[in-house]
Amino acid sequence: MVSRRLSPSEMPELQPTVELAARAQGAARYAFTATDRKSAQAWQQACRGALAETVGFLDDPPVDPAPSWIEEVDRGDFIRRKVVIHTSPHARMPVYLLTPKAPRDPLPVVIAYHGHGYGAKDVVGLWEDGTERLEPDGYHKDFGVALCRRGFLVAVPEIAGFGERRTDYSYLDRELGQPEPTTCHNAATYAFMLGKSLVGLRVRDGMRLVDFLATLPEADTARLGAMGISGGGMVTFFHTALDARIQACVVSGYYSSFRESILAMHHCTCNFVPGLLNIGEMADLVGLILPRPMLVEAGTRDPIFPLTAVRRSVARAREICAILGGNPETDVVLDEFEGRHRISGRLAYDFLWERLGAGV
């Protein structure tokens, strides 16, 4: 006799995610339930502190950036410089600075966060081998260059785990068969074992970058924005939520919901934060950004951040924006474009310029 095979379709509770999803219902201690501005602002203060503790690393003390200037390249209408700064006693981060040649100092600033791929070079008009690229390419579409040409000083950091910040696994014994992990997975799980997250580490690095930018006479960090795609959209979302110095943001290919995207299909380990569902959903945490202006880019055929979830979460963000005293029509903007997982830019560059640079 052949043993009967049980099926999740007839017995859903066979799936561990069914139990976990049930436990997640009502688990959020900081779901946004405020109905007036005063209670919403009290929620922001409490939730921001809880989120900072949950992602980890944000209590690291500031450090001297001790910048090392590496190179300067004239790209015709802008200058590209490369600098390496300290973000902790044991961490250094390369940053590209793109500065328009137009003599207008100080300049409004945008931090441009890259997503998965070969790192910061893919945002500033460089190929993988470091050679110049004169036409936009890939899902990043050289958006750092586009922002610079719009009039911003653009800072493009190398996010931990990518490009020149990948872990060196040469110590592994290939002949023995020791497997090499992706650096995102390795760094994320290492952070988990410390009770923290790679999200927190990356946001910490972003905060130290803002500290450094504030020392540059050409950078007006009182007019500071952030923009990122995919994994960079994740860093943009959390950095803006946790750092009030950012005045406006563009989140591309990320803002949707944890339940319908991050937890519904395969995503890189760097997207996960232990204990995050105990704080809230994306559509709760967006209340830490608002009423500061936020534009969301979403492709109609983005396979990993479903459009239905994006629309639902944007609608909730507009409700929260109104409660916090903002204008939900102008402060929460959705650029829904035909396409897959990529930068649009159709509205984003003007959106940031109107809120950070116009009239300067």
C-alpha cells in the first residue's frame, strides 16, 4: 500500500507560513491607528525609537569621516569625485560625488542609493570595469547622473555588500568544496546573529554620510533628499523614516507591503529584519516619513513588488499624510509607469527639484 500523500491545498495548516501569518496578525505594536495630528506625532516619536532599536546599529557613536579623496573626473557638464569615508571604527565606504559645473553654491543634495548589481558605478555612468558610459543603461538608468544634471549635488554611496564593499572569500577552500555565500546573505545573517540587521548597518552608513556631507561647503544639507531603486529603495525608505534630516524622498521599486512582496516570494536576505513585524507593516512605517514629501515609482509589470500592493499602500499613505497635516495629493505621489523593475524618472527628478531646489 502506498502511503497517502497530504496536500497543502486540502490541509493548509501543513504549511509553516500559515501559522506564522496567523501569528503576525495583530502582532504589530506600532500599527498606525492615530486619527489626529497630535496623537500621530506622539506615535512617530515612539515608533521611530522602537524601529531604530529593532534594525540595530543606530546607537553607534559618530566617527571622524577622515575622508580620503581618490579621484576627480571632468564629465563635461559635471565633475565626478570619489572619496572614501569612515562610517565606524571598522568600516569604510566609497562615495561618488557628482557636482554640476553651474556656479551655484551651496547646492541642494540628493543621496542616490543603488540596488542589487555591481554597485555605485551603475548609478554614476560607469561600467563594471570602471570605464566611462555615455548613455544610460540597465535598471538604474544612471539616475545619479540625471539628478546631477537636474541641478543637485549627488552623493552615491557604495552600499555594504556590493561593488568594492563585497566580502573577500579567498580564505575558503574551493578544492574541499567550501561554498561561497553572497555577501548580502553573509552580512545579513551575521547581523542577525548579533540581534541586528543589515538594514540597520546600511542606514547607519547613510547617516554617517549625511554627517560628512554637512562638512562640505558646496553641500546644502538643509535641502537634503534621498532616492533609491530596489534594495536602494529599501535603504531610502528606512533611512528617511529614521533620519529627519532628509526632507523628501523617492522610493522606486520597493514600497508595497511586507506580506505581499518580501514575505510572499524569494527576496535577498538583506531585506529582512528580525522582529520587524512586531513593529508594523510598510503602510504603518511610512507614517515615519510623512508628511515629508514622498514619490513612489512602480512598474506595472514589476514581478517582485506587485502593483496591487503598491496601490493599496500608497492609498493608506495618503490617509496618514492627511492626518499628519500634509497634502495627500502633492506629498504622496505615485508614478505608475508601464514596465518592469527599473527606475522611471518621469516625475522623480522634477518632484525632488520642486521640493528641494526650486528658486535657488
